Amino acid sequence: MIHVLSPNMNFDGLILMIVAIMFGPAILLAIIGAILLKNNKKAAKVFFILAAVYLIISLGVCGALIAGF
């Protein structure tokens, strides 16, 4: 019988995917904001705010998933 969670299973890919979901979009939004900073300061500010809000929410949700709550 195959156990669903055996002691020698490797979850490195799953943790890497969760970390990519946590930080990837926030970094992308911050890069877009940095690019727009020269031409359109108001749009850049919106992208920076979106990046910060996404990072706060994703750290809360994904952090709770990683911690096991």
C-alpha cells in the first residue's frame, strides 16, 4: 500500500512554488512601477501601492499555509 505522506517525500518544488506565488507578482508590479516612474508618477505610485498590498496579503495567506494554520 502506498502512503500519501511517507517520511521520505520531497516537497521542495511545492515550497518553491508557494514562495514564487508570494513574491513573484509583487516584484513584477514593483518593476513595472519603477519603469513608469520616469514618465507617469501617478501610475507608478499606484503600482507600488498594489505591490505592497499584494505582498502583505500574500505573506499572510501563504505564510499561514506554510506555518500550518
